Amino acid sequence: MTAFLLLTTMLLLAVRSDLDARRIPNPLVAWSALAALACSMAPGGIGLAPALAGLFIGLLCLLPLYALRALGAGDVKLMAAVGAFVGPQALPLTLLSTFVAGGVLTMLVTLYRGTAMRMLRNVRDMLCSAWWRMACNEAPLLEPARVSAGKMPYALAIALGAWLQLALSGSVLASWLRP
């Protein structure tokens, strides 16, 4: 129960900060990761090794999106903290749920802002560039878009993805809810 409450509190604070200031504070993410590691060692926890594995896998999975400037560093660190809470077994579904939530939210935000066509052109340009490089027997590169379609507070997608994963799978954290 404690781990679930800590995760939920961390996600709510991160979403609020991302919506208000478009950033996720490093102290929030650091304390969340430490809390996740502490919870992992408590009786009934997932264990320190799985929590550390979840932390590093969560970090590594979103790092390429940071390199492409598609996500901010705070988003990457937030997913690492979430990974420490859920562990490596639940992380793939958490990531998938996050990407689905992020895709839906991105479409809604770009439609609301009137930048949906810009986003679609950016996707087309990236795919065409990758296809052309492959046709020339070169390794495809994912290059950031020249003109952004706008930024979205991705902490909301991460929070929705984490909560969706918990609801769908009865994950490790869900078992922590039992008395």
C-alpha cells in the first residue's frame, strides 16, 4: 500500500509541475527513486536488484527520445523512477501503456492547438529520411524535426501509462496493495 501511495503521489506532483512549469524537478525524481528502492526492500517488496533493473531499463528506454529532443530529461528520469517502483517485469507494459497514452494525448493536443498537420509532416519527413538512407544501404538515423509541432507535458502520459499498467495487469505494485 505504501509503495502505491508513494508512486501515485510522485506522479501527481510530477504532472502538476510539468503542467505548471513544463519541467519535473530533480529532487522529486531523486526522492521518488530512493523511495522506490526503499519500498523494494520492505517485506513483500520486489527486491533491490529488480528495482535497480527497472530503474536502469526505464532510463535507457526513453533516453533515445531525449536524444531526439522528443522528451525532456525530467520525463526520462521520471520513467526511471517509475521503473524502480514496478520492476523489469511490469516495465514493458508500463512503457507500452505510456506510449499509447502519449500518442492519444499528443493527437488531442495537436488537434487543439491546430498543429496536427505539422506533426504529421514531421513524422512523414522522419520516415522518408530513414527509408532513403536504407535505400542507399546506410543505417537509418532518427533525426529530430526541424520545426516542432509543439510540446506536451509528457509526465501526464507517464502517469496514465503507469496507472493503466497497474489496472490491466495486477502488477507487482498491485500485490503490494493487499494487506
